[in-house]
Amino acid sequence: MSNHIYKKLELVGSSAESIEAAVQNALARAGKTVRNMRWFEVTETRGHIENGKVDHWQVTVKVGFTLED
Amino acid sequence: MSNHIYKKLELVGSSAESIEAAVQNALARAGKTVRNMRWFEVTETRGHIENGKVDHWQVTVKVGFTLED
Amino acid sequence: MSNHIYKKLELVGSSAESIEAAVQNALARAGKTVRNMRWFEVTETRGHIENGKVDHWQVTVKVGFTLED
Amino acid sequence: MSNHIYKKLELVGSSAESIEAAVQNALARAGKTVRNMRWFEVTETRGHIENGKVDHWQVTVKVGFTLED
Amino acid sequence: MSNHIYKKLELVGSSAESIEAAVQNALARAGKTVRNMRWFEVTETRGHIENGKVDHWQVTVKVGFTLED
Amino acid sequence: MSNHIYKKLELVGSSAESIEAAVQNALARAGKTVRNMRWFEVTETRGHIENGKVDHWQVTVKVGFTLED
Amino acid sequence: MSNHIYKKLELVGSSAESIEAAVQNALARAGKTVRNMRWFEVTETRGHIENGKVDHWQVTVKVGFTLED
Amino acid sequence: MSNHIYKKLELVGSSAESIEAAVQNALARAGKTVRNMRWFEVTETRGHIENGKVDHWQVTVKVGFTLED
Amino acid sequence: MSNHIYKKLELVGSSAESIEAAVQNALARAGKTVRNMRWFEVTETRGHIENGKVDHWQVTVKVGFTLED
Amino acid sequence: MSNHIYKKLELVGSSAESIEAAVQNALARAGKTVRNMRWFEVTETRGHIENGKVDHWQVTVKVGFTLED
Amino acid sequence: MSNHIYKKLELVGSSAESIEAAVQNALARAGKTVRNMRWFEVTETRGHIENGKVDHWQVTVKVGFTLED
Amino acid sequence: MSNHIYKKLELVGSSAESIEAAVQNALARAGKTVRNMRWFEVTETRGHIENGKVDHWQVTVKVGFTLED
């Protein structure tokens, strides 16, 4: 593990359900083009409001993935 | 949208259930007197402990709403 | 309450389920040796990814507890 | 000046023109209901993009005004 | 306590005497119109200088109060 | 809007004219390869000095754009 | 001094009197079990309000002490 | 360039016109006594309000200049 | 006031008495060589401990003063 | 230099040797696909521990490179 | 790994040699009483000066270790 | 030590060798005109890249020195 190099992407996922689902949605979309995702860090939790209720959650995540040699 | 002016309120919602419910509770209370709420930003997640368990979640949110002309 | 002194511990809890469960797991473990826990503050939300999905959530919490005289 | 008490409002102004105009627009709207505004602090500069260009600037300002006795 | 909702105000109090008095002055003024203030957080400590000495302290506080149902 | 996923890029634009022009220049260059840019956030404002004057402004922006399905 | 190793504790002291007394109270309690305390850093100043006045100050301090060989 | 040593000054410039002019004014004044200024970083943007409008902008800049051997 | 330029100094004052006295001591010393000091901002509050008690407070302040033409 | 546009990548390099080597390793890997790298900023320094010793250093760097026209 | 709970300690290590050695010294001392240390995060790098040179480096690290069941 | 007043300078040192050498170079240059330097704090670690490698490290340090009476 000591000689791995990682790259971090910054994504915003959204979900009408929960903070956790917003993160999962971001990862699911990123996984279509990025392999070897290893960890994530939540950096912002926000959301949009409709009619006085949370309409959807918007969660910013940084995702670290291994750069292959 | 470009000539809207927004005001931000800072609220603390609480819930025995979840972080999401604490946010929803804050919005429900604010909606009694504030119209046109558009978005929120979670700025702190805290909580109280009773008997070694989370008794309730306390979530600080900033809420943006449109100031009408 | 005005003459209590508190100490803060910093813990990382984890859970495959949710952010809330990761916090509860940290408190459950801390409660084995610490009495009089009063509040917590979430300072970081991260997690590990396996096969493009969240494998487990890792949540850093500071826990305040009363130092007894 | 030493015994004044101030309150701070947090506003988001917008403008298609410039950062300065977005601040001025926020102040103009706030001035309809708030007297004695004294100073402001810019805390965020953001904006929306249309067709690859800045459509409008959105600037968050905290505005301090004197609370009269 | 678990279903209370709080609102936070941001105030700047001042005093020629001390940081503590500047906070007390802010609370005294806010208490004329706000009931149920519960806690405060000092976010900035500043001041003005005259003739090489502190003329007055200016302390920014966020004040949390209960929103009644 | 609730099921969009966004990616954020971090760019530094520069301009001899103004902060606003430095942001526009960064967006103009990014728009050559990125579609669907939605918003930006200014995170740093710096610049270089020649002969005691601002030679050019350097503004760091994070740009959010929609990841298409 | 160059080969000392220090550990930091995080404490919250409280006092009805002043910020300084809240720090002293935290140190007095910590000194019952910790020897060789060397320095402290104030990281948060908060407090509780009763009847519109500061009831007690709550000050978070990090305390550094020498780990003996 | 690799063996240059720089010193940073912290200045506050003001202007009735714009953020950019406030920076230029700070640099113009600093240039009377400091040579070899190389870059600046804007760290705060504030201003004073008169009659509900921005009276002047106040911009804090750190200025880096080369220390000559 | 709109065309003043200010410079900021960063000082650390100390006092066995209080946070306020530590600030006053820093200003008193600075005033020997700097004229036209206008405001200060407290950026750090620390201190040294002897025999389990605060021996002296150390307060970092930024001091703004007018640069004369 | 005034009309260059830069993009920033965020990387994590690792090394069993030193912080400097971890940065160099990140740059060496990035240089396989990115040309015109100009500067870097260290944003985090962490590491893994085996048997009570640093096993490898993990350093997060943001790398700025010129976007060519 | 998903059901581990970690605790974080905050330490200050010092060394006349290098930043890396200061971290290693902190870990070596902590390892006398703490088992299962897993990772560290550098949060501050400081040092003392004697005769115009670095006398020793002081590095603050947070160390995470597994709490055993 | 309790009645010392310190001033802080902000410097950027550089070195092709290491972070530590960049700090030492900044101190060596500052020591030509400043006496009684006591401590430093590293606030930024950056550097320039040539041909895909670190060309030189640039380290920002705040240096505290005693103001003599």
C-alpha cells in the first residue's frame, strides 16, 4: 500500500431520500468511468427546499481512487 | 433568477430519529413564518447523549429564502 | 450545571448502515469505560468504498463527558 | 460608538454585471426594511453559468446595523 | 428538550470594560425583543484603539433562542 | 434536478482587467472541453505585481457541471 | 526541551464569573490527575443564558502536558 | 528563483469604486517604501455603508516582496 | 475615511492578570514605535501553566494602523 | 503569464522515506499523463503506522498545470 | 474493518533533526502505553529558534488506534 | 517570561532540498536584521515544478521574536 498514488475527484450527489443515498448516487455515477475507488470524504451537506420541505439532499464528496501503474 | 435577493436564517433542529429528521423539523418550524425557502446548508451536526446512547440529534442549518419585492 | 468540568474524547465509529449508526457504535464502545457522556459533535464524515459502493461509513465524533469531583 | 450594539444579517445578492453590483443589490433590498446599516463583510462569491459564461454573480454578505435604544 | 427548535442571531456587543461586559451588553439589548435566549457562542473578539489604548471591546456573539410552538 | 450528479473542477483564471474577467477567462477555456457547466465558487483571489501595480489577477474557481447519464 | 513529548487534553471549564475563571477551573480539575501541565490554548468560548443574562461561561481549552520517560 | 526569500505584509486598502481599486490603492501606498513587490493574496473583502449604499470597499491583502541579499 | 490605507501588525502580548491586560500590554509596547493605531483583532488566546495554574496569558492580536501620506 | 489558465489536480502520494519523497512520487506518477505542471500546494500530511512506527507517509497535494490553447 | 472503533490521541513530538523525526519520536513515546496505533495526521508544524537557527521542530499529530473489544 | 511582548513576521523561504531547509533559509535571512527570534509556525507548504519534478520548496513561516524594552 505504501507506494500507491491516489487521485481525488470532487462530486456532488443528490437524493430525495437521505444523505447516505446522495453519496451512493454520486459513487454509482462515478463508477461508470473510474475504477479502483477506495474512500470518500463528505465536505458539504446542502439541499433544496420545495413547499417548506427538503426536496432533495445535495452532498459534496471527495473520492480517492488508485492510479494504476 | 439573476435579480433575486436572498436572506439566510440560522436554525438548530432536533430529532430523536436521524440527522435528516432534525433538518426537516427545523424547516417545518421555520415554514410557519417564512415563505419562499429555497435551500439549506448543514453547518454543524451535534447531539445529546443519555445512558450512553444518542438521545437526540441537533443539526444547525442555514436556510436561504427569497426576499420578495 | 455551572460548575461542571467536561473532558472531550475524539473517536471514530464505523458502520455499514448509516452515519447515525456509526456514531451510535462509537458511543456504545466508549460507554464501556466512560461514564457520564453528555454530548457529541460530528467533526468528519468519511468512508471506504468496495466495488463502487460504500462499504462502511467512518464518522469522527468528539464526545463530552462530566469529570466527577 | 463604544456603547452601540449591532445585529448582523446574512444576505445573498445577485447581479449579471459584477461582484460589486451584487453587493449593492443586496444592500438596496435590505435597506427597504433595515435602517442604520453600517458595514458589510463578503463571505462567499459564487455564480451561475449559462452557455459557458457567467450568467449572474451571487455574493453572500453579512451586514451589520445599529440596534437603536 | 429533544423537540425544541432554536434560531440563532448574530450580534456585536461593545464595552469599554471587558470582553465579558461586551457580551452582557449584547444580550441585554437583544433581550428587549427576544425571549427564551438559551446559549451564546463568541465568534470574534475585536476592538477600537484611541491614544494607544483599548477604547472599547467589540465582541461578536451568536445567540440561540427557543422558537415557541 | 434531484437526480443530477455533478463533478467539480478546480481552475485558475487570470486577467489584467478584473476579478470578473479572470473568472470569465477560466470558464471560456474550460468550456472548450466541458459541457453543461452550471455554477462556480471563487475560492482564492490573488495576483502578480509588476512595478508596484497589479499586473494580472489570478482567481481560483471551482466549477460544477452535470455528469450526463 | 528539544526531546520532550507532550500530550494534549481537551477540556471544557465553566464559571459564573469570567472567561479566565472558566479556564482556571478546568485546569484545577485536570491537575488532580495530570502532572506537568505546560500550556493551554482556548479553542471555543460559549456560555448559557438565564433570564437574559450570562449564567455561566463555558470555555474549551486544549492543555499540553509533558509525558515523562 | 529558488533561493529567494520573501516577506509578507498585511495591508488594508480602500476605494469608493471597486474591489480592484482598493487593492491597487493599497499597493500604491506600500510601493512608496517597499521595493520588489511580487504578488498579493486577498484575504478579506469588507466595506462601509452610508445611506444604504456602499460608501467604500475595504480589502485586506497580503503582499509578498523579495528580501534582497 | 474612504481613502485611508492601513497596515496590520501581528503581536503577542502577555499578562499574569487577564486576557484584556495581555492585549493592553501588547498595544502599550507597540505604541512606542507605531502611531495612529485604530483597531485590533484577537486571533489566538493561549497561556502558560505553572503548578497547575495559569501563570500568564498570551494573546495574539492583529493591530491596524493608518499609513500616513 | 497573464493570460494562462491553469487546472488543479488533487493527488495523494506516499513514501516510506519522507514527506518530500511522497510529494515527488505523486508528481512522478501524474507526469505520465499531465504536461506543463507548474506548482503544487501541500494540503494534508498523514501516514500509516505499523508496529509503532511510521510505515509510510501520505501527502495530499494540489498540482497546478497550464491548459494549453 | 467496518466494525472497528478508533480513538484519537493528540501528541506533540519534537526533534532537532527533522519534521519526520519529530513524528517518529511522538509515536515511539506513545507506543509505550498504546497498542494498535493505525494512522496519524499532522495538524501543526512549529519549532523553537536558538541563535537564529531552528533548535528543534515541534509537530502536533493526531494518532488513531483501534479500541479492542 | 510573563511580561514579554512578541512580534510576528511572515516569511516565505525556499530551498531545492527540503521543507526543513526552506525554513532554515528564511530564518537565516531574517536573522540579518531581526534579533531575539524565539519560535516559528509553518502555515503553508508549496513549491514549483520543473520537468515534472519539484524544483524548489516554498514554505511560509510566521516567526515570533521578542520586542525589547
